[in-house]
Amino acid sequence: MANESTQQTAAEIIALENQVILQTYKRAPFVFERGEGVTLYDTNGKAYLDFAAGIAVNALGYADPEVQAAIEDQAKKLIHVSNLFHTRPQVELAQLLVEKSFADRVFLCNSGTEAIEAAIKFSRKWARTHHPENEQKYEIVSFTGAFHGRTMGALAVTPRESYQAPFRPLMPGVATGKFNDLDSAAQVIGPNTAAVIVEPVQGEGGINSATKEFLQGLRRLCDQNQAALIFDEIQCGLGRTGLLWAHEGLGVTPDLMTLAKPLANGLPIGAVLMTNAVAEVMKPGDHGSTFAANPLVTHVATVVFRRISDPRFLAHVCDVGGYLGESLHRLREQYPAMIHEIRGRGLIWGIDLGVPAADVIQQGYAQGLVTINAGEKVLRLVPPLVITRKNVDTLVEKLGLIFTQMEVVK
Ligand SMILES: Cc1ncc(COP(=O)(O)O)c(C=O)c1O
């Protein structure tokens, strides 16, 4: 191991990053080295309270002993053999996901965007199989403000001009409806629709919850037009809202649901959960992935999913989430000129600043606080689900300091 004198400094690492890494990210001006609980430490030993969780990934925080043990145990046994062979952890995970959801079957992959690609392929084949008479039945409908990923299929259903423009032509057969507007949805969903994809709570789009009426209306429109309903719960699912699934309690279930981010607490994984009606059209050879669902990642995901789906864990998310919501609304009363609107539930919240969030994020770094944006103007709070009320108090203190400073500058 390199000693102090031979280790690169943060400035050197950042300079080198600038030379050798493709510049697709604007990264923060420091280098993270380790994490513990809900705290991250940079190479200078500075501590940061983490309200980003690696973009809604590290649900159990950092250095969780059970996650560490799961990685170690499985790494000693078997990391990868490919999907040509059976392994126990993959089946254990799928069984749990099926038991705790609407779904009958699961497809496992490596990321959120891959789960979206798979869901698009499955629903297109499902529509084609059941409607061979309609060669046009391949359209996918998504909504304004949606974010479903960066690969070509997911990008096509992510209607943001700056993301799409450089990469046209996109996958054809995509229509966009207005989020939370059933009349608009009814105009774009029709006999040629194969699937409708929606986030029950939009993440990147600015933390916007779909209304119960909207999701129920989409279910109706899908049924009327024999189209599949896909819920993208990659960001809002798996306990983030305080319920295991964000669509729970809304009286509507999808035909497919995509998951990813927190499922293995930071190891790459994605999943598509589906009904048997969808599953039965897929045959060996229709889809696949070399790395997907390897024993290491699925064993860790099983451990993580057992923890997250425990009612006591979800009750904790509801409790701290409710407290976070109340605290943010109080903060808004204190800083009405800085905070435009507060949106969210559970532990997914957006502070709509009405101005670019980048300044607040930068000042957060100085205060030892990590947050991210959702779109340009919304400060997004998606902390590890294990945060405490005390962590919330610290967050509010730090944000208060930042807003006070900004008010003075204004
Ligand atoms: C709702 C939603 N869908 C899909 C994705 C894409 O996931 P990934 O970045 O793992 O490809 C994201 C990522 O932020 C997301 O929030």
C-alpha cells in the first residue's frame, strides 16, 4: 500500500481525472475515500453528512456490517458463472421479490437503464404476440418530466431535449403525454400503444408525485387499449417513500415494474418484475446479459431486500421521512424568499428553489453536506434510509446557514 508521501493528493487525482476520464460528469471538487453510516469522508479527512446516498442508492448507508459480511462470504464462494448455469442466490432474490410484490416473475440485469430496455423489449413482444394483426402496435408512451435512463431505448422515453438532441435519431414509436394529465394521456394512448411507462414519483424531473387518479386512469387506458403498464420504481421504489413500493395503497398495480438503485446497496443490479401474462411470451434467447444476477450481487441484494422490506425498517423511513417533511416546511416559513416549494414523501424530497440549485449544493460542500439536484432548480434530498431525526436536524441547521448567507449576498 502506498504511504502518505507517495499517495496522490486530491488535487492530483482531480487533475488526472480531467486528463484520462471521459468528461461526462461535472464532479465535486474533492475526492471521497470512505464512508461510515451516513457520513462520507474525503481524502483530507473532512466529514460530509450524506443526503444523496449515491443518487438514492446507499439505502443502508456506508460500511454496513451485514452488507460487508454478505460480500465477503459470497466472494469466497463464487462471484460469477454466467446465466448458463443455476445459482442459489439468484433464485433466492427472485423468490423474495415475487413474494413481496404483484409480480410472478423477475428478470435481473445490471442497472436501471438496462431494466428499462428489458421492460420495453418484453412489452413490445407481449403486444406483438397478442396482436399479430396490428403491425403498428409497438408504441411506448412516457410523460413530461420523466427520466428513465441514458441508453437508446431509455433515452427515447426520456423526453428532455438536452439529453436527446445530440443522439438523434432515437428509437421510433415513442409518444409523450403530460404528467398527471389524464386528458393528455388519453390523446397519446391508443390501439398502437404497446406500453405506458411512468414513475410513481418522478426523481430527476423534480420530485413530482403521480396522483392516484392519474395512475388509476393510466391503468384504465392501458386495459382499454391492451397496452402494458410499466411502473419505473428505480428511484422511488424499495422503501424510499416509506412503503416498500411507491405505488402501494393507490389501488393500482402495473404489468411490469423496474427496480435498480438501492437493491444491492451500491453493487450494480437492475430488475424487471412482471406478471405471468408478460413473462410467458419471452423465450430462451430473447434477452440476456453476461454479468446479470451473478451470485455476488444477488446474495447482497437478498440481504439488502430482507432488511428494507422489514416492516420495522419501513416504519423508521416513515417516521424520519415525516419529520424531514415537517422540518423542510418549517425551513420554508423561515426562508420564504429562498424556497419556492417543498415536494416529496418518505425520504425523497425536493426543495424547489426557483433558481439553479448548483450554488446551494456547492455551499453545502463547504458546510460538510452532500446534496444533489433534480433538474436545474430543485435541491434533491434522497439520503440513506437509515438516517435519524438528529441527522435531519443537522441538515436543517446547515441549510439554514447556507440560506442565511445567500440572503445576505442577495
Ligand atoms: C426513475 C429512473 N429510471 C431509470 C434510471 C436509470 O438508472 P441507471 O442510472 O442505473 O441506468 C434512473 C436513474 O437515475 C431513474 O431515476
